[in-house]
Amino acid sequence: MNPIITGLLLAGAVSLFVITMSGRVGVLLAMKKENRLDHIPYRVAQLVRFGLGQKRMVDPEEFTPGLFHIFIYAAFMVLAVRTIMLFVMGFSSTALDVLTDLSHPAWDAAPPLLGLYKVYLLVKDIVAALALAGVAYFVWTRWKVKPDRMSQSWEAYLILGFIAGLMITEFMFGGSHMVAAHAAAQQVPMGATQVPAAPAAMVWWEPITSLTGLAMMPLGATAAHVLGVAGFFIHLTIILAFLNFLPLGKHFHIITGLPNVFFQRTHSTGKLSTPNLEKEEFGTATVKDLTWKNGLDLYSCTECGRCQTHCPTYITGKPLTHKGVNQDLKHWIWENERWVEEGYGPHGAKEPLPEIVGSALKAETVWACTSCGWCEQACPVFIENVPRLIDMRRYQVQVKAEFPPEIQRVFEGMERQGNPWGLGQDRRDEWAEDLALPTWGDGGEYEYLFFVGCAGSYDDKQKKVSRALVKIMREAGVSFATLSKQEMCNGDSARRMGNEYLYQTLAKTNVESWNAMGVKAVITQCPHCFNTIKNEYPEFGGEYRVINHTQLINELLKDKRIKLSSVMNAGTKLTYHDPCYLGRHNGVYDAPREVLNAIPGLEVVEMQRSKREGFCCGAGGGRMWMEEHIGTRINHNRMNEAALTLKHAEDPNTPFPDAADKKKPGMVGDYKEPGGKGIVAVACPFCSTMLNDAKNDTAREQIQIKDITELVADSMEVSNKGGTVSPSPVVNAKPE
């Protein structure tokens, strides 16, 4: 084409890109260091599966937009090679001739390479056409459908225009060469030994380009050539403009998304980092206290809004969306790059960075999160939102001493009495006074430590669950003991409310004590205890086989060590509420459902938001101990959905909001009628408390809130074996 024009375009655009990127990269280098180069085989596998393979894009709740996004993504990947070819053509007329004329003599020496090139051109044509379909879909979606999760902006339309322009100019460029080839074929002189060449108007390896060429035929060779040259340089210009626009907006993820997938954490989302308090790592104060991976997360946010669709804070009107947090932090950093990198403030003088809370974010935003994990489950580029907010809470609690006032008594209760209610430690085993339970360390040999938990020891409703679990384990002959009065809180709420010092004190005390006692396996009835002991205690040397009570009961049923008979009222409708710290954070979805389905006479129906899409009760992240002052109550939203689910099970004619309605997510939580009769099954003391409160607040006396353990104990046939101990089951405590 024209080496001078091509060179000037490339040099100018690349120079500008380097200048912009130097600031973006400089910010990351100024942030805290973090090792993300461990577990390389796992990271590569995740990159292939979720980065290159785009698996999360086609999750059920967003399948259609995800599929069209994959069309555009595939076009970018395939046309990246074509873009390199075009730049080479811009510098070399020989390359232009060879790559646009497949009858060129240069191909005669490499027939296999020619065949491979034709296959590439076929794939290129197909994905480019699909990308145009994707552009049309997203223009229609933004213009007419206007999904709730999508922010309306000119940037989106500009980028869609860029993408469409790249595909169209690619077809124009190829089509012009087909017109030229056709014109040349028509001018071949007739001779005794010559036959006119066949018109090159339609070839199998470039079907869409061929159709474009056919459409350009009436223009004539000269006009088609002009359009082809224009298409060539417009294509290169769009590519270079696109390149420089990427670091300025949400489409930065085209550059940073794949690295962010590669550098994702390699452990459960329920595990938080453990700061070194001796080195005064007291949380995140300024943006320089964020790690470079936190910064890469911000750069990688696509602003797709998937994090909002089942986010309890967003759905109920709280001042927190994780997309919004990412935008606020990112734009603050971009506006103050020199301040972050070199310490020079807005007025050109050296000055300390402001704290994030109060400058980029509001305090109520940081404290609103329930740590349910939906945002991280939904994010296609694996942004880690929850740990970042918890680290900000750590600074607010441990350094600033600024936190919701109602949690002061919770901290004091855990410090003085080993439980968040602050009730006497000497009352820890009152729930089991008449059960004659064995105590670990009394001289007996026991396989499992039954960690009852604070709720199971002090909360009146949860005491019944504790007793029911004891009844089941005794019937099955499980070898277990408790810590009786020596049991202390595991520290989950303290950690997630930012009091890392208190959490580490409790965790280290528990681990030291349990290890000295020889504890190897722990049974819990609280998902928060389960998550903390299983995922976070190993940091302090607490390596235990941790089993949730639903997993244990499921194995006992499979091994036929307990037998269930009919429920009191056959045909009772039941729906199950997934605890976030059992399901989303630890992947335990099947065991609770298998247990419920094993109880004769129950009709189990699923809520619209269930399993990985389950909706939080509102108690996680320490919110159990805080008041909701803004928006509607999260537990009310969930109870409304449960009531509607039971009513729909009774009467299928009851209107049910469309789960695919993107304009108003969470509509199932808007149901205000009494709803149907039945049971909401839970597997978490926090969920039990929140849903019982919501049931009372919304006057739905016809609905019962029951822990799975209670349902099993009520249905279980008792053989009066007197607690005979037999070999305990080996429970698979891995995610399902």
C-alpha cells in the first residue's frame, strides 16, 4: 500500500499508547507487592477455561448476551492475525500481492500452507460476520431493552461502532481485490492455447467477502479499488484509535482481562488474606495500600453489571454496587496518577494521599457488603471485590476506630466471653445439660470434635438444632465429643467486620488448644464456622478435616446408618434457602438437597434464585450484628421470594416474574401477598435468625423456618441403640 502513511500512523499511535500506559503501569508498580506466580499449572488451566474459553460468559442467567460477546471476542482473536497481515501489506507490496491473490506463483511452492491460509480466511469471514451480529444485538439491547445492569454511555456506542467498522472495512478490502481479480480475468486475451480465467467473484474460503465483492461489482474496478484502499487505511486507523482508547475506559479489559484471569486467587472465595499484624499491616487506608492485583482488578472491570443481578445490597437499595466501587476507585486513581506514583498532589506539592474512605468511597459503601460472594461468582474476569472491602474495614476498625456503633458490644462480647452476644462462658453448655455429652479431653477416644458454635450454644432456636444433631449422631453411632464450656467463638464475624486482631487472637487460641488435644476432624452446624475452620485456620496450623452437618447427614443416609419415615403432613411444600458460606463460597449445593429429598412426604420446590444464584439472607460479612438503615431489608426480599415460591407450588396460576427479565432484577423479592403454606429449610443459624425475623415482620405465620437437621431428626426412626459407636463415615467435604 503506502509504507510512509502506514509508518506514520503506527509510530504516532504507538507513541501515544506508550505514554498513556506508562502512567497506568506506574500506578500498579507503586502499589503493594503480592505474589501471584504460584500454582502455575492451575493458573494456566483457568486461563484456558475462563479466559480463552470464556466459560463464565455463557452462565445460564446471561447466556444470550454472553454468546454474542463470545462472537465479538472470537473475531478479535482471529482478526488479530489479520491485523498483523494488514500492517505487513502496508509496508510491503509483495506481501500485499501474495496475501490478496491466492493464484500468485509464490503459493505454488507451498500447497499445504495455501490450504491452511484458505481455512484461516474462512474462519475469519465467519467470525467477522458473527461479530457484526453481536454488534447489532448489543446496539438493540442498549437502545431498546436497556437492561438494568448496563450503564448507558456514549463510550459503548463508540466501541460498537469501532468493532462494526473493523469488520466492514475488512470485507470492503477483500471485496475490492475480488472485483480487481474479476476485471483482470475478463481482460485475458483469447489465444489458441489460452482459456479465459474463471471470474473470482465467489470463493468458498471467503464467503462473506465474496458477497461483498459481488455487491461492489457494479461500481467498476476503479471505484472498487478506491473503496478498498479507503477500507484498508480506515481499518488501520480504527485499530490504532481503538488501541489508544482502551486504557481510557471500560474496554481496558481487552488488554488486562486475560492477565487478570491468570492471576486470580487459587483458593476458596471464602478465605481472606491474613495480614501480618506484627508488621503493622492494619488494612487499606490509601490506594497505595491496595496490591497491584487490586489495581489490575480495577483496570479489568468491564462494567457489565453482572455483579448487580443478584447482589443483595444493590437489589435492596443500599449504597453499594461493586461495579460502582470499581469505577469510583479507578477514576480517582486515573485522575491522580502522579499523586499515586510520585507523591505530588493536585497543586504540584508533595503531600500524603487521602484515605480511600472519604475521598473515593463513602463509609456506608464499605460497610454495606454482606460478603455473599455473588459479585465474584458472576464476574467473567474474576475481580476480587470482597477482600478489598474487608481490608478497608480493617483500617477503619483497627486504626481509625470508626465503625457502626452497634458492633462495639459484639467485639466486647467476643473479647470477654468468647461469643458475640456477650453471654457468660459458664453458660456455653447449658443447651446440653441433660444430654450427658462426652467432653473432648475426658479420657475417651473420639473421632470428631462437634464444634457447636456460638449460635448453637446460646440462641434458643439454634439450641434445638444442636440437640437434633446430637440425636442424629447418636442414632448413627458417630464418635464425637464437644468442648463444653471450653469452646470459644471461631472469630468469623470479627474478621469480616474488620477486627483482624480479635479474629487472630481467637483463631490462634483455638488452634493451639485443639492441636494440643489431638483434634483431627471437626463437625460444624454453621457455614460460617465451617468456612473459617476449613479455609482460614490452616494459616495458623489448624489442619483439620472439616465437615458441615448437611454433608454428615447425607453420608449417614447413604450408608443407611439412619432411616427416615414419613413427615407429619405428607405433601408438605418445602423450599430450601442456600447459605452463602456453604454454597457459593464452598460449593456445597447437592448434600442439603439430597437430604431433603430423602425425607418421605416432602415436596421440595426450588426458589428462582437458588444454588450459585442464591440470594443472601443479609447476615454475612458481619451484617448479622448491624442495623439496616438504608433501602429495604434484605431478609424481607428473600422471605417474599420464599412465600411466592410456596404459593406458586400450591397454585401454578400464581404469576411468577420472569427470571430472564433483565430490566428489573430481584422482582421475585417484591411479592407482598401472604404466600403459600409450607417450610423454608435452612442450614445456617444466621439464615434462620434473619428469615424468622422476616417471617414475623411480614406476618407470614403460615410459613415455618426449619433447619435441615430438625427436619431429619423429626422424621428419623429411633432404634434406641443407646448411643453405640460404630465406625464413622468418611465424608467427602470437597465442593460438589
